[in-house]
Amino acid sequence: MSLARVSTFMSEPSILRVHVAAVFSVTVNTDRIRKLRDFGLTEYQARVYLALLDLGPATASQIPAISRVPRTRIYATMQQLHEKGLVEIVPETPLKYVPVPFGDFVAHRAQEHRERAEGLETSLPALATEFAVTGGEKVEEAGRFEAVYGRRNARERLIKMYSMAKGQAYGIGTTKSPGRILRAFGSLLIEKAKEGVALKYAFPVTDENRKDVEVLEKYAEVRNIDFSMPVFMHVVDRKEFLMSHPIPDDDSSYRGEDIAIWTNDTAIAGAMHAMAEKIWSTGTRPTPTVAAESVARRR
């Protein structure tokens, strides 16, 4: 018997209690609650929803007696059912709650699961790669990074880099770099040039540094670039990279508060090698001085 029919017994309180108990045993029972909980509903949500199915549109005050849910929990439970899509709220005074047919709810859930399955299928390759099993596999080791403070320390690091050079080294610098390079490790460059290491440098060539550039050209290929560099950088054999900010950018090869970054990470060094090569290749051969042209003619 539905609760709508219980009202016919209002004149007989004893009969009313009997039929309300009968309705409760059919509408809100353990088996139906268990089935709803399989769909993610809590005990209170299942009880309230089952009561609404029998009542139809109802106010909050009509629910507790049938659902056996405390009156203080009715509004919160109704809101939760609304968020799940099982209850619609009618903005009247007082508020009315209308149960959504369970078949509609299940159909909506099924559609959501289908869409989620399709989304997972689409993202499966990316997810498989991102969360692949790596245990036991050899992981490529990244190189080290160091901050180097002071021009003297930066020079020592560059000497170590060039000492290990076997194939090729690039240097991109400021107008003051040619003189600093010659004074810092010029003898090492001569030695490496004799060993066949290809030394390639690019700087803005000016009247001020032209003599140093001419000396450097005896052992390296130098290119003039028409833009100012705020830093200098060196890449050796695609294995080591150092970039330094000269503070100040003067002629000294050891005095200065330079700040440098060094790495032997091959990926970074390889990328910086490509950048240095690009900068160098866009440069031009330095214009010889009048004195140098005169010497060349005498030869």
C-alpha cells in the first residue's frame, strides 16, 4: 500500500500505525537499501530516496517517519541526492523534493561510464608511456650542474674543460673575451691546436680588441658578430658547457666577481653546442688591420 492511501485511515490511529509499518517494511527494506548502496548511495541516502519513491513530490517534514532518518539529517541528505541526480528540488515554500526515476539515473551513469571508457582508450598510449614500469631498467644518468663564483674559479674550470678537449670547442664572448682567453689559457690553446682540436670563437670585433683577435686567429677560427653579448660561453666536445657573466667585463683574466654555471649534462651541452655553432656560422671573418695587410703583401 502506498502512503497516499494511508491518509484514508487517519480517523483510526491504531489502523494507521499498522499500515505505516506495513508500508515501511515494503518501501524501505534491507534488500532495497543494499541494492542502492551498490550504486554508491549511503544508508541515509538510500532510505530517503526509497521514501520519496513512494511519496512522490514531498516536503522534508514528510520524510523522517518513513525513511527512519533523523530529521536533522534530511536537508543534507536531500542535497546529496540532488547532486547525484536522484532528486530534483522544486523552489516552493516549503521546498519540495521530487524523486528522479532510477532508470534515468542508471542510464545517465551508464553514459558517463561509456564516455570515460572512450576517454581512457584515447589516452591509453600516453598513460602507458607516462606510467611505464621502470624497475630494473637502466636509467640514463643526467649530468651534474655547478655554480661557479669568481673569475679565478671560472678560469680554472675552463682550463680543465680545454685540457680534456679532443675534437672541437666553441667560445662565444664579449669584446673583452679575446684578451682574457689569451691571458688565461693561451698556451693551452696553442697546445690543443697542435693536437688537432678545432677551436672556433665568435666575438664583436672592434679596434680595441683587434690585435688580440689577430693573435687568436693563428690557432682558432674567429668570427665577428654584430651584436653585443652580455655573457661568454664555452662548449667543449658537446660534453661540457660553461656560461659566465663577467663582473666587471674588463681585461683581467683572474680578478672579477663573475658568476658562472657549468654542466657536463650531455643533452644541455649538445644543445648549447648547436646554439654556439649557429652563432659562429652567422659571423663574418674579421677585417684585417692595415699592418696585417702590409705583412701579408710582403709575404
